[in-house]
Amino acid sequence: MVLSSAAIRGGPTRSRPMLLVLVYGVFLVLVGVTASALVAITSAHISNATLNATVSRDASLVDLFISTNLDSGDLVAMAVSPGRVAELDGKLAALTREDQIIRIEVRALDGLVLFASQPRAVGARPVPSAEMRQALRGQASVALVVSAGLEDAAPPAIGASSLVREYLPIVRNGGRTVAAVAVWRDAAPLLSTIEGAQRDILVVVLGAAVVLAAILFIVFRAAQARITHQQVALLEATRRDALTGLLNHGAVVAILGDLVEKARRGDGAVGVALLDVDNYKLLNETHGHDAADGVLIRVALLLGGGVGSADHVARYGPDEFLLVWQAATAMDVERRLIGLQAELTALSVQLGDSERLPITVSAGIAAFPEHAGSVTELLSTAGVALGEARASGGDATRVAHRDEERAAFAGFDVLQGLVIAVDTKDRYTKRHSEDVARYAVFLARRLGLDDDLIRIVQVAGLLHDVGKIGIPDALLRKPGKLTAEEFDVFKQHVVLGDAIVRDLADTDLVRGGIRHHHERWDGRGYLEGLSGEEIPLVGRIMAVADAFSAMTTTRPYRKALPLEEALKRLGDAAGTQLDETLARAFIMGIETAPDAPLPGEEARSSTLWTPQRRVA
């Protein structure tokens, strides 16, 4: 059966949550990377700015201390009296009582501590660090360090766990460095400032992320809702007739198939009425398409909501409507149709300067299982009854023949009715099917098949595209390449065709041609992906005939190929798309057989083309 709207929607619907998770995952990764980068960059900038400001401030402080307290002789090791050392140590200690300074040392060029805020450090010679040597060269330095394992600080050990260490050169006139000052500060306030900035950044970033996530969610949901609405509308449009808004041919056949299956399992009944607007063709030719369409719309409105209206109403053909009642016998349908026809008698239309014209319909009634054992039989039987109603002059209702006459419609007459149904749906499809049957029979004879199998091949050719009655006209006649979604819908015609003929007697081989004529020899066809000789012989024959007909017939999306080019492409497809043996036999026959069925009347009458190659 044709896939339902829900089934077609299932794939995209299930994929959307995964898409949302993926989008959110990418979003969270971007937020995390952004937040980490902002924290790192901001921390570095704050740290550098604070350290530079600290060096600048301490350099001014040291300059003031040196200019007001130190003499040139104070910087000569072993030349300063203990009293002077104690005096200067006390002044340095006074500096440490402000601004988180833990220790200050004045060091000679050889690293000896001359004066210090911690008197015990005087006279020590710590291991000179690279930064100390840099300061002795006249360049100030600053760094964040930890006290654990610190080697360039004189004893006793400094208690703070994290320190800001500075080395500031003492430069005399002439730019000569004569000593250096080492300053250690408690880094806790600086680190606290950096941590506070990090928290603020994280709060801002995460807050913005939450807002953006909410906006993204709202936008995504709105977009998803719109896409879902458009997809549902598109799918619904494939089930609806554009003019009347009623179900179209394919949709009602699918629904009818489901109802018949349920009735078969539950010993129920399904009644149908096939209605035809009387004199529609004459009305169309006399007053134009717009007037005729107006009549169809009025009839459709009445059928969709009138007295005794059906469970399902569809536009079945150009001027035909199919009404379906669940759990209804033929007598029930006839009784309900009387009410509808009574309402129709009140309808009339005036076109231009014409008199008011009546609107009448002819109707054929059939029921399952009363008159038919399958959907195909049911529709064909209703069609025969409709033909009898029209033959009687129109504006009439006929009920199908009873059980004892059903056998007359169970054979090829029913299949012929399906061919007529294809013609009603699309004249091109019917011409194409006739050509495919002609080419398939020709190939079957070239293969030496028996007469019974050749007849099956002919029927399969005529009906191989019968499922296209369920494909929307917009797809069948689209003057361009189908989208992936449209092609998925189009591919269902093989399933629908198989479903339409499945209940007819002796049609297993025919069904093989219908269901499998788009399978490929290399296994890349549809719908089941069969390959090689897994594909039934009738299906492989149909594939060759269908490919040749498709290439040599003008389609809505391209013109027919020349015969030589079509045969060349057929040969190129041998062994990949097509069974090579069958393709070569067909090409040989077209090129050499005097009775070869050439495409088109022009080709049949032409004697200008001479084959340029032969199949080995």
C-alpha cells in the first residue's frame, strides 16, 4: 500500500530532536570555549595590568626611599656601621606595614643583602635568579610566584603562599646600576581580584548563554513548527484535488484498500458509488474550462456535505466522483444516493446568455463483498454499472450485477478496466504503457517464451504503471527534476500498482512485472533493492521495455532521444541497470528484425535510419 502521511513524516520528525541535540551540543561547546577564552584573556590582562601598576608604584616608592634615605656609601658592602644598618632596616620595615608589602631587601651587585625589612636576612646571599640578574642589568621585573621552594629569598622563609616578586634596579647618574631592591608582596588580594573578575565573566557569559539558548530554542521550535506545518500541508496537498479540495484518486484508492481489508477480516461491508457529471464534455467545449470547473466545484460541495453524504468523497476522474461508505451494502448506498440526487435536482447553472441548465449525474453502485472480492473488482464493477447508467441516457443510477454475474469481471475485463483507469488519470501514462507492452512482447518473442507467458508480459506492460493513478498530477507532470522528497512519493507507484492487482486471479507473474520493473541488475534500484536473477524475469523484461520507452518518448521534463542515442544508452546500461542478455537481445531485435516496433509513427514510417552497429 502507499505510505501514509504519518509514515512519510516519521523520518524527519524523529531526526529533529537529534538535530536539536546536535545544535545545542555545538552551542554549549562554543559557549564553553568562549567562556574559557574570555576568562583566560581577562585574567592575563588583569594580572599584567595589576603587576605593571604595582611595579610602577613600587618603583616610585623605592626611588623616594633611596633619594631620602641612602647615601652612596651605604651601598658599599662591609662599610656601613651596624647602627646605620639597623636604622635603614627599620625604615624598610616601616614600608612593609602598608600596601601588602611582606619584605623589602636592598642587595649589592654580588647579591649580598645589605639592608632588609627582616633584619635576619641582612648578610645573606640568596641564589640569584634570572630576574635578579636582569635587575642588575638595569631592567625591572615582576612575577607571580609561590613561596614553597623559593630559593632567591633570604631567610627566614616568607609565610604567604602566593607572592608578587619584584626586582627594581638602583641606578645612579650616568645610568650605572649600583644595587637592586627586592620586593615581595602578598599576592592574595591580586588573586582575589582576578578570581572575582573570572566569576563575573562566567556569570555574564553563562547568563548570556542561557538567554541565547532560550532564544535559540524558541527560534528552533518556531522554525520546526513552521516546517512541520508546511510538510503536513505539502503531504495533504498530495492527497487533495487542487480544484475541489476533495481527496484525489490515489488517496481514495488507498483508503478504500484499507477499508476492504478491514471488512474482509471482520466480515464487514464497504459500499461505493461512482458518479459522473452528465454532458460535462459538451459543457466544457461550449462554455469553457472555467464554467465547467464551476459546475464541478458546486457538485463537490454538495457531495461533501449533502444529505446522506459519504464517509469519504473523492474526485476520481476529470468529471467523476467516488463516494465510499463503510459498513454499507449496495441497498444502503442506493438509498443514500437518492437523497443526494434529490438535492442535485435543485441545482442549476446559468452561463452567459444561456437558459438555466440543470446539473445531473449518472451513478454506478457496487459493494464488497456483495459484488466484488477485491478493491480492483469493486471499482471495475462500479465502473461497469456507471457505464450502463450513462448508456441509458444519464441522470440515472445502476446497481452492479449480483454474485452470479461476478465471474464476468474477474478476468481480463477487469484488467482492461484498469487500463481505462490509467487513461482517465493520464493519457501519457496510457500511451507509455501501451508502448512498454509492445516492446516487452517483442522482447519476449525474441527470447522464445511460450504464448501464455507472452500474454502475461503484455498484461504486465499495460499495467506496469497502474500505480501512477495514486501519484499527484503535480509530480507526474512536473516540467523538471523531482526533489528527493517528491521522488520518494513517486517511487510508491510500484507498491500501489501491486496492491491494486494483488487480489485478481492468476496475477502473480503480472505483479512481479509491476512491482519490480524499477529494480536494477546491480541491486541499486527500488523499492526492494533486488539484484541479478533475484528480479523476476517479467520484471527484467519490463525494465528493458520501460527504459527504451522512457528514452524515446517526449516527457514533461525533456524531449525524446533519437533512436540511435536511445539504443546506445540502452547498451551502456546493460549489466548495470539492465539484464545484459535481455538488453542485447532487444537491441539486436530493434536493429535487425523487420517487424521491430520502432517508437513513434514517424519512426515507423521512416526509412532514413540505418543501424550503424550490431550486437555481437
